[in-house]
Amino acid sequence: MRLYVNIDHVATVRQARLTDEPDPVRAAVLAELGGAEGVTVHLREDRRHIQDRDLRILSETVRTGLNLEVAAEDEVIGIACELQPMQVTLVPERREEITTEGGLNLAAEAPRRAVSAAVDRLRAAGIRVSLFVDPTDEAVDHAVELGVEAIELHTGEYANASDDEARQRQLTRLLSAARSGAESDLAIHAGHGLTYENVTPVAALPIIEELNIGHSIVSRSILVGIERAVREMRQLIRAAPDRVAEPGRWNPPVGF
């Protein structure tokens, strides 16, 4: 399973003072040195963290893979088509939200039409496209119809679950959606709200091939540095299948 490190919140710290440090470009280099298989950034319409300058330099310097998250809006889609990242992940975006609150609404006509147009532009530019979706069969079916290469399953409800029973239900949903997507030849990614404390059960799920993790790693890096924070998360992900197999550690969801 690949680990893509989202460095948005390195830029959040910088933007708090509108200065030039810490630099997310340098953070990306250190994340790769720590073992990240890729770097993720979200170029939001309001530019609350990652700036155009960051993205342009990252597109030239990231040595693994650059996953660019954007909304299905003309301006940022145009920037993506110009810079040609390895992958673009289309995500929902509301200016009043603190962070992304759920998957794309592909059932409603207007947002689906916007996403479809964005997918067409990106694919015409030769860019691999992923959609950030809730772990439901309906969302997976919509993604298949739109002809994308990958989906990223929203793990926020799992991360926010208040007890073991609720977490178990969310793991079952994630596994079911992952299987449904894989049966339609989609690459399966996952992310949102994953931490050092809760990542193991998700990392142990079969089929999911990539995790996107940001806030927890950046938070840990304030104490131990980015390279070590990435290495520690990488070690947890690699050890996950063995850890969940230990008696009393975790009960796999039905059908695991």
C-alpha cells in the first residue's frame, strides 16, 4: 500500500503569518526522504494554504508522484491541465468549511455535470483522474459511469466513529465499496481523518492500494520532524496486516 503525504497544513502554518516559512516545497522533499510514495496538495479556490507558486515548484521537483486535489471549477482545472500532475483528484469544496466534509455529490444533476466536464478536460490533457467519494455502491457506480481511473474513499465517518461497533460498520462499508470499485477495474485509494491511532484497520483492508494522510503527519512532524513522522506512519501501514491478525487486536468486518 502506497502512502501519499498531504502537505497542505505546512502551508497553513505559513499562511497564518503570510510569510515564507515553513515552505511546503521543502516539506515535500523531506516527506519523500522519509519514504512517502507520493505527495498530495489541494489547490483551493480561496488559496487558504497551498499557493500557485507552491504548486508550480512542486510540479517540477516532486520525484515520486504529485496528486493534485481540486474542485471541478474552470480556473483550477485549467491550472491542472497546464501543469500536468501525475494525478488529479476531484473533491467537493465549500468556502465556509474547515476541511472537506464528505465525498462528491454525483447523484445531483448540477454537480455531476460539473464533475463530468472536468473529467473530460483532464483526460483530454492526458491526466489520470480520481474522484473523492463516499464509500457507497451508488457513488462507485457514478464514478464508473464517468470513466475515471480511480476513486478515493472518504474515511471521515470511520475516523469520527465513537465506538468499536460504529467503526466496524464503517470498515465494512469501506471494504464493500472497495470491492465494488475493484470489480469495475477502478484503482482504490482512501483518506481523510486517518491518524497514527486509527490507520491500522484501514491499512489492513485488501484492495485499497493507496492512503492519503496529511494533518496527522504534519502535526506529528512539529514534534519529531517530517522524515521521522512519515517513516513512523509508513511502518504502521506496512505492519497493519500482521497487527490485525493478532488475537484481540481487531475483528475484521464481515466478508474480510
